Amino acid sequence: MYFYKFHYRERDPISAEQQARFTRGHEYGKMAHMLFPGGVDASPAKPYDYEPSIKLTRDLIFKQTPVIYEASFAHNEVMAAVDILVKHEGKLSAYEVKSSTKISQTYLNDAALQYYLITASGYELEDFFITHLIPNYKEAGTDDVQVLFTHHSVKDFCIEQKPYVEEKIEEAKKMLSKKRMPYITQGGHCTTPYDCDFKNICNRSNAFVEGSLFGLG
């Protein structure tokens, strides 16, 4: 997180394997839009320029827009976007799409942060789902997204994690406010759940930093 904030331009080059994962995730995310077709895309016009997206999301919700893609929210200097926000019978539900066939702890932690930011922004969520591919999607023999994807409610987990999320946000903000790189012993967090994007810096300085808001990578 420190490096992303203060040394973003020094990221390691993206490997072919990483790019393939990014492309796959993007493709399945777009495919999942067909689960709720006809939505309005609130994605930023420029990468990482989310202020207009946050405002657009707010306006679309006010206008009772049934489906919003990449709905963006911010609270307490933290922002997040959810893949699909659906309004049905006056109630909002969020769907975060994953191109995997199971739910990991990382996905749950992401959902907890997203749920916190959405509700802290003043919106009540009827439910929060992680949407992912069915285990045998390759053998399904169909391109029907209603068959290929499944939804799992994680709202209860998100509610339970609210104190933890708030605690980690404050810890992260305190660390960033010092503008001094925290020195952390090298360990599994450098590669799990994802490879750190700043190994070149750590290798040069022989210093290591936790790279996740939730201390997972």
C-alpha cells in the first residue's frame, strides 16, 4: 500500500502470466454483465480517475437506475467499485464477479470492504453476493451466463467484519500519514495471495512491506 501510494511508477513490469489473468478476469466480468443486461456503466473515463464515477453512481442511484456496472463509492478517504449494483423492488443488491470457481478468503475480505463503503455512504444493501463460475463451467457445453455463474450471499460475513475493516482502514491511514516506508520481514505475504508488485524496490533496499489493506499480501 505504501508503494502504491508513493512509488506507483516503480512497479515491477507486468508478466505475461499476470496480464493473462487480468485479461481473463476482465472478460468474465464483462460476460457477467449479461446476468443483468441493460445496465449503465459507471467506469471511470480515465484510469484511476474515480471522482466522476462516484458522482455518476450517486446520480444513477438517485434516478432509480435498475442496474449499474462498476458502481463506485467512497467514505473516510477510501474508495471501492462493485461490479454490478442491482435495484429490484426498491432494494439494492451488490454482485462482485470473480473468474474463479470458488470463494477465497481474499474475495471475502474484498467484499467486506466494499460492503462497508457502500453502507457507510448511506445506502442500505438488501444483500451482497460473490458471483463466480461453476466448478465444471468448461464442460457445461453452453454459453448461457445464467448457467455458468452462481451467486453466494456473503452479507452476514460482511456485517461481522465491520469492526475489523474500520480498524484496518485506520491502521493503513496512520501508516500512510507518516510517509515513511514500513520495514517488514520478508515472508509469505510477499507472494500470497498475489505476488507483490514492488519486489524490485525491496530487493534493492533489502526492506519488505506488507502490501495489502488486510495484511494478506
